[in-house]
Amino acid sequence: RRPPAVICYICGREYGTKSISIHEPQCLKKWHQENDMLPKHLRRPEPQKPEVSPIQAKGFYDLDSLNEAAWISAQNQLVPCDICGRTFLPDRLIVHQQSCKPK
């Protein structure tokens, strides 16, 4: 059985339950650096951490619903290409559009 993993709400990658608290601040800092370098029309608002309430009186979280909310948040960071409609992170969209050709 795989150990439980938590999805980062910023980048969409999986991390262990112990390392996610270390990863998220670093990921957010990297996100800000990359966002600040983008052209103004591609900059986006800071991603908000999804709120998931504990499901039990003991304070445990439903890991599946937490991961689902984080995945949706990460997918909302993607921007569609004006030419083909595929979605990319904004810094990758610039690279993609240099080679994207209309059908």
C-alpha cells in the first residue's frame, strides 16, 4: 500500500503528509517569482489554499476531498492557448505559442 500523499494546491504535484508543509511555502515563493516575471496580461492572482473542514471530532481531514480541492486549484492556474485551446502554465504558454500553428 502506498503511503498517503497530499497534492500541492499550487503546482499539483504529490508530496508526503510530512513534507507538504515544507513544500508549500517554497512553492508559493517560486510561484511569486515566476508570476512577477510574466507579461502583465498573463499575470494571475495568488492561488488560495482550499478550505476543507475536518470530518471527524478528532480533527482528521478527509484526504480525498482535500486532494480533490487542491487538484482543482492547481488546474485553475492553467491558461488556454488562443490558437489551439490547450492549457499551460503561463510561463510555458509563451514558449508554446512560438511554435503553435492554427489548424
